[in-house]
Amino acid sequence: MDAPDLLNRLFQAAVKAADPASCLPAHLPPPPEGRVVVMGAGKASGAMARAVEDNWTGPLEGLVITRYGHKVPTRHIEVVEAAHPVPDEAGRQAALRMVPLVSGLGPDDMVMCLISGGGSALMTAPADGIPLEAKQQVNRKLLACGATISEINCVRKHLSALKGGRLAAAAHPAQVVSLLISDVPGDDPATIASGPTVPDPTTRAEAQAVIAKYALQLPDTVTAFLASDAAETPKPGDPRLTTAVTTMIAAPKLSLDAAEQVAVADAVAVRQLGDALEGESREVAKEHAALALRIAEGSDDLKPPAVLLSGGETTVTITGSGRGGRNAEYALALAIALDGHPSIHAIACDTDGIDGSEDNAGAIIGPDTLARGRKKGLDAKAYLANNDAYGYFAAMGGLVETGPTLTNVNDFRAIVIL
């Protein structure tokens, strides 16, 4: 069996299952009597907008914000590119246009919201009194401290003019229909892109607690705003949001299931470890390596040939100065823990095709990963300690480079044991 080929086919199947062109059309709502205004943000929002246009018979207008490099041609819905994961002026300018576009609509009109992972950073409309530079500082510090995506988005929601249900509140009394592609553990609509169209169950006190937990030193404008009542978001039961409809059109579990079907067709046994795994990338890798070794040695109920599948979003606490990405870091830590075992191969990639802020989707490893590195004079453990997994794989081979996939259902990991 060609393990690298199988790993790549598993990843491709996971991505295809979340392609907006295939998963969105069946969930389109019936046309309203009035106008249809499309809003959206996220790495998949451009492709989602095109899928809407290709399958909608009436007039459309609107605006979506996607990441640089993720734009696709559209006819009626404007697609703006902006920075991710740290927001920029292009994202701010586009986001500030959204409230005026949905304000003044009536109950016969519809706001169709296309939301996917990455939307929180892309749709950056800072609350009154908070400059873009302050939001950028907040994002950088949250991304570097090891906070979970739920914690990060809790803070983001309370510093925004759109997130945490505020976009839907601005559109009231129009019908609000949201189509979501999930990239978060648990598929919570309030967390995906910081929930711009759903009530926010978190509070500004919880946002302050996240900042205290990680001892973050933030700009005075941010601290002052979080201490004010203006930072509170629309809560469950808010009458402006009670009629909003939210539909999940793609999620990590569906992509894992698609990969499982590929493995089963190749007569490979499968165990799914979960679609919502969190934790430090290198620690999760150690746990997965221990399980894979038990399977390889015959001391587990799952027998080779077998594959372990998992999704979710791990984190990296940055202490070094290298180039990383949580999937590359996981892959390098896994290779170190496996120590060249002759029958274990693995892949770890972000389904959006971009591992963090790098140009690769992730990395693929095999029994010779460490040996090939040593031949080039590379110390894998030193690279990992410096958070430079990208640098290691770039130097010795193993980066997976797909370019933007135009979707995003979080990380995909597969370990094949022959």
C-alpha cells in the first residue's frame, strides 16, 4: 500500500466534502417577496457567494469579505479581500459598510449571511473608540498566548460593531438566514466567525477573564471599552434575533466521514478520534503517537492496516522565533515521538490550504522524516523548540502545498499504520 498516496486522498476527500459548490445549494432558502442582500465573511465566503449566484434565480446584491488569495469571480455580490489572521484596513473598510447595507430593510426583505472560519479577523469593525491598531494588537497577543478559539472569539465579540449578534440586530426586522461552514470545535454558531448573526451567551466579564488568564497587556482603549456597558452583546432572547435562522452546511465531522469512506474502500480499518480536538499541538501529537505505536505493536483492538482520523483546532504557545503553523508543529512533534517507526505515516493539514499564516496547508511525514533531516544536518528537536516546524519541512521536504482550497472546516489529521 502506498501510504503517502492514501494520506493525500484522505485529505482531498475531507476538503471536497466541504466545497461550497457541492454542499451549499441544497440549503438555500426560498426567495422572499422583497430584496435579497447577501453579507458574509470567512475564507470560504467568496466561494459561497459564487455558489449562491450559480443557484439563485432572482436578483441579488451584497458584500462578502474573504482572505487575500481566496477571491473568486462573482457577478452580483462584491467580494473584498483582506488580511487574516491579523486584520487590516481593507477588512475594516469593508466591514464598516455592512451595517449601512442592511439597515432600513423591512420584514419582506432577506439578509442571507455566508459565514465561515476566518470571518472574525476578516470582518473587523472595531467598536466606537477602538482604533484598528488596537484590534491588531489584541489579535496578535491572543494568537500567541495559546488561547483556544472560543476564548479568542469571546474577546473579539466584545470589541466589535458586528460580531456577537450585532450584524443580525442591525438587519432587524428583515429576515436573517445564515449558512455556516464550521471551523470550530463543537460547531457552535456563536463561535464561528464570532457569531455575527446569533445571540452571544458570553459576557464582557468573561472576555475580561480571558485577558486576565493569559496576563495580556492590552491598549488602554480596549481595557476601558470592556469595562463599559457598551461592550455587552445581544443575548439569547433578544427580540431582534429571535426569528433568525441558522443552518450548518459543512462541518469537520462530515469531512472526517468522507475520509473514512475512502479508507474503508481501500480495506483500511478506521478509528475517528474526534472532530473537536484541542490542546497544544505538540502534546496532542505525543498522545496520538503513543496510540499509533500501540496499534503497530498489536496491543490495541484496532489492527493494521489502519488509520486514525481527527479534526479540531490545536494551539501553539509561541516561545521561539521560527516559522510554524499548528499542523506543521503537530507533524514534527509526531515524527519525533514516533522516532522513525517503519510502518507509520501521517499528514496534518488545515482544510483551508493555509497553515496559520504560512503558504502551506501543513506537512506529511513518514518513517524517514528524521533520518532525512539528519542527513541535511537538521536537528528536529531544536527546530520544534524554536517553533520552526515550517523551516524544518521546507529544508528537508514534507510541506503540503495546495494553495487556498476556498473552504475551511479546520484541521485534518490522519495517521496510517501499515
